[in-house]
Amino acid sequence: MRTTIFFLALIALGVALQKGIIEIPRQWAPWAPLHIDDPITPVTKLKLQRLNGDRQACLAALDTVPEAELNVTPVADYSPTESCPLTNIVRMSSSSVRFNRSFVATCPLALAWVMFERHELQPAAARIMGSRVAQVDHVGSFACRNIYHRQNARRSEHATAEALDVTGFRFENGQRITLINDWNDEGEAGEFLRAARDGACKSFGNVIGPDYNAAHADHFHLGMRSFGLCR
Ligand SMILES: [Zn+2]
């Protein structure tokens, strides 16, 4: 009896959702397309991961960003090296920030970056540093290798261009912050880096930095896989 009531309630809820009697804001609705301007919610990661299998929808989401704020070029699937074919990729040249150099990224990685930058990174920069981030320094997104270069480990997210390693930030007012020098800083620089890490955790599947291990003492690894590793 109780089970029947439960299922009837579930069906009623389903019908109400479908008919639009109950409305879920689109950033909370797993089936609604991702919009860059929507606030980040726990459902955002789910949407980003799903776009891995839907290039058209992913490029369409990137396309909603004004051209002046995002310079991204779609790149056809190719294999830089035989054992690491790349699919659903773009080349990211600039966004609201410059990069020390352009990089290849899966389309969802580029999208996760843009959401992070808009909703977390730039607001944290303005709040804590009193200046916007002008340049992001990184040491690459693609490397055809296993995790930690170990022979028997699984493939790194870098083997599929699903992660970016960020080493530092330069601000419009000329300030410069690096992970290696400033992670343990007790002033604004350290506060900004920790806010950037925590903010990144909202759109990337995993974020690992200096608190995780010595291999990450000088960079944030911002990756698309999994749903919550954040250290
Ligand atoms: Zn990495």
C-alpha cells in the first residue's frame, strides 16, 4: 500500500514537471541545456559531463559568449600521437583573460573554464585583490601519458585534453600570484588562491593543488572526470 502511494506520488510529480505545473530553474534541471550565465549548481557538473557526448550542444553553449570575451576555435578530431586520439576538442586562445599560450581542450573543459572564470575567478579577484585577472599562466592541457607518468597507472586526463594545469595569475593592476610562492601566504594572495581553488571545485569534476600532494605544489590540476575530488 505504502509503495503504491509512493509510486503514484512519483508519477504525479513527473506529470507536474512535464506539464510545467512545477517549474525547476534551468540551472537545477538536469535535462535543460547549460547556459553560461546561469548560476553554478551541483547539477552544472552533470550537464558539463553530458556535453562530452554532444559536441553540437557544447559548441552551441560556447557560442553564446560574445566574441570579444571568448576566442575559441573548434578543432576536428585528430591524434597528436597514435595512442592518444583527441575528440570533441577546441583550441582556447583567450577568454576574459589572456593565456600564456593557447591550448587544446575538450569542449566541456573549455565550457567549465568559462563558467569558473565568470562566476568564481573574476568575482574573487575583484573582491580580494581589488583587480581583475588579466592573464592566466598554465603548463598545458594535453600530454599523452598515464597519471604521474607511471607505467601501470590509468591514462591521465591530460591524455584526452580533459584537464588544465594552472600555475599562476596576473592582474590588471600588475600584481602577480603564483602557486609555488603564494599558496601558503597568509594575506590576500593566499586568500585569493584558496578562493580560486574552492570556486573551481564547483564546475570542474576534480581540482587538485598544493594541499593534495607535493606533485601539485606549483599548480592546480583542473580536470573534468569524477564529481568531487577537491583539495
Ligand atoms: Zn594536471
